[in-house]
Amino acid sequence: MKKIKVKKGEIIQRSGDLNSCIYRVVSGLLRSYTIDEKGKEHIFMFAPENWTVADSQSKEKPCDLFIDALEESVVLVLNKDIIKESQNIGSFIKRIAVLQNRVIMLMSFSAIRRYEHFEETYPEILQRVTQKMIASYLGITPEALSKVKNERKKQK
């Protein structure tokens, strides 16, 4: 395990990389995402302080996700040897739960409910990421996100 400083905008993992690692955020904010054949980014998850982000591929296979820093960050870099890193099992369980909820949300929730879920899951980063990134995470356009936010204001 090593600790690294990551500059805002720095990519620490690229799709196709081998020997990908597990990244535990000490301070700052990371995101993982993919880029489709048309060049559009699709945000998979955000990782604020005390969250873990990684690609699910084994370290011998090319990874699917890009991981970059949205803010200046300090990150612990862990080897994908789960036995050696078993002390971090709590953060892995949290990550799996968040991802499971995300898949269920994308399959069945309305756009308003997806936004509410985002607020519940990531309350500390609402003001730290752009509306475009939030829309990407929710699987909607920025215009649709504006409509969702306006509808929520009317409901309150």
C-alpha cells in the first residue's frame, strides 16, 4: 500500500490498463467512468473521502474504467490481492452495496427518484461536481436534470 497525491484532472487509471489497483480516497474526490464509441462519458461512481473505487477486472486483464481526480486528492493505492487487503473489507462491502443499489435504481426508478437517491448517497459532493456530471451519473441529459430539480422545488 502506498499513498499518492493526485492533481485535479489527473487520470490515475485508463481503460485498457493492466495491473489496475484499488484506490481508497483519504481526501479529495475521484470518479470512475467509461467512454462510449461516440466519445460520451458515462460516470459509473464517485468516490469522496473514505470511499474506495476500483475496476472489477482482475489485475491481469485490461480494465474497463477510467479513474480520475475531480479535486486535488490524497489516495491510498492498494494491490488487488484481496487476502492481503482484507482489513479493508468494510469499504468493499459498502462499495458493493452502493453499486447494487445503483443498478436497481437505473432499472426501476424515475428520474426524480434517481436524483433523490444521488442526494442520499452523495450528500457531501452535491456542490463539488458539475450538473453535467450528475446528469451523466443519473443517465439523463443536463436539461432533464434541470427539469427534475425544478419539479422537486415545486413539490417542496
